[in-house]
Amino acid sequence: MSRFELPMGRRVHPVGAPRSGMSRRRSIWERIHLDPWLTGLLLILMLSGLVVLYSASGESLEVVIAQALRFGVALVVMVVLAQFSPATLYRWALPAYLVGVLMLVAVEVMGDMGMGAQRWLVIPGVVRFQPSEMMKLAVPLMVAAWLCRRPLPPRLGELLVCALLIGVPVALIARQPDLGTSLLVATAAVFAILLAGLSWRIISALVLMMAAALPLLWMNMHAYQRQRVLTFLAPESDPLGAGWNIIQSTTALGSGGLWGKGWLQGTQSQLEFLPERHTDFIVAVLGEEFGLVGMLVFLLLYLMIVCRGLWLSSIAQDTFGRLLAGSIILTFFIYVFVNIGMVSGILPVVGVPLPLVSFGGTSSVTLLAGFGILMAIHSHRRLLPR
């Protein structure tokens, strides 16, 4: 029987189907294939993010409205993707991956330049977007589709194929150059592999291989990327140059104290000492104006989203769903961890936005598309016997 076929000859009912006495509201959530708890948490995060963004953007209503419109588009994408079954997502894996790789090649050939990097494709009069963002979903989707039809834990042959599937888009993204996104794409796919089950011997071997490859990675990094690593190790060595961002962000975080200076009252942000304050370094604005308490509230909100996502992925009823849903929510966690880590000075600056808080359109669409896929996997679970 196919992995996505329904059992025959049994009395079945949809998991979580409305029974007598169930409220109309619950049945509506099921009809649109959304998880109410996860959707509610995401909406709270986005609305809170708009409040922080208003201050971080210098009280610019134009920026907030633009972000709200992008959230609207991202929510539509989430709802649309939630309507598709895991079987449909499985069939899309290879086409999505191939289209993504072709677009990365197109970026290499005729991509639009911006801030010293060639990362964007432009459809004149329509949209300007980063194909690398699409690969954050397409690559783990392809890896999960490859692994789910094979014996688990994966053997060496399957792992080599996975390495090829990951390596091609990661190398193309790194050439743009965009080291941060390439690492996130690789991480999302690696999570799918880890969830498939690996022996500690293989994990140890992979860790040793990665450690051995670090010198090669260093030699192939661009000058500004090396500078970011050196700045991370000693930001005070160039306080008015490369170390400025980290010094100002940690100063803003520390000056917020327990309760913060108050909304719109931050000095580092409002007096423009803090660079990129509405994008990559928006956490510093949050910490300065809302203090440790505000930071903990946001961290709790992120934790609740991650926990809910992990629970939904853990009850997926097929291997493909578990691998894909697990990699999506764990990658979301990595987003949060890396952004807060780089702003607080415990990780190098890699240009990763704070999910659904930092200003940005493509990343918001990608993130909510991932949550749409996660909820699709949960809401389209196979029929089970009573």
C-alpha cells in the first residue's frame, strides 16, 4: 500500500473531525486546515513585531504599513499551502527543487546587484525577490522526499545523494555571496537528515569532517566575511569601524535594564547610533525600550511557537511529514537563536533577520509558507480507525 493511501475495509473518521457538540469555530479551523493555536501565536508575534518596528523605523508609518501588507501576502501564502495534502507536497518536491536551482543559476548569470551582492531576480514592474529564500523550503522538501522512500536510518549511499542535493544550491548561494542564507539552507536540510536517524558514529565523523573543512572555508570566504569573524572575536579592536555594530547593539541591550526605557524612548536607536535597527539589529531596539522583561516575553512567544510546531510534527503520520515538518520548525528556531546571538555578541554577524519582527518581505513569506506546509501536514493526516 502506498505511503499516502488510505486503509481499506475499515470504518474510519478524520483525525480531529468535528463530533456532536463541537463548536462551530473549531470546525471552521478544520475546514481551512489551520491550527488555531499556532496561527494565533503567529498573529500575536506579527502584531507585536509591528509595534517594535514602528519605533525601530523612526516612527515611520510607511514602513509599518509596507510590512503589514507583506504580512498579509505571507498569510495568504500560508493559508493556500495549508490546503495541500502531504502527497501533493511530495510530488512538488523535485519540481520545486529544480526550479529553485535554475533560478539560482539565473541569479549567477543575470541577477540584480544590491549592497555589493548579486542575490536578486527582477521581473520588471512586478517583483524583485531572492530565489535563495525559496531554497530554505525546497531543499529540505527534496531531502525529506528522497529519504522517506528508503530504509531508515539512511545508509552511506543515501547520505551521499543528500550531500549532493544540499551542496549544489548551497554553493550557488554562497557565490552570490550570501553565507548566512547558504548556512540556513544547509541547516534546514541537515535537520531532515538528523530526524531520519543517524548513528553517533556517523554524526561524530561528520563533525570531524566539518572541523577539518574550516580552514578551507576560511580561505574561500570573502574579505568582509572574514572581517565579521574577526570582529566577533575582538569588536573593540575597531570600535569606529567593523566593531561599531556589535558595540552599539550590546550597549543598547544593556542600557535597557530590567524594564526598559519605554516605547519610542530608546537613545541608541532613536538617535541613530544603532545601524540596521529596523532589520537585522531590531532585537537591540526591543531590549533597549522594553528591557529584560520585554525580551523574555518575546522569547516565551517564540518558545511557544517552537513547542507547538514540534508537537505537530511529532504526530505526523508518515516519514515524509515528520522529516519535513520537523526541519521547518527547527530551522525557525535557528533563525531566532542566530539573530539574537549575533546581536548580543555571542555569534558572528551573518545577516539573519529576527523572524516576523525584522523588516523584510521575502523572509516573511518564506517563514509563513513553511508554517503553512507544517499545518498542511498536520491537518491532512490519514484516516484512522475508531
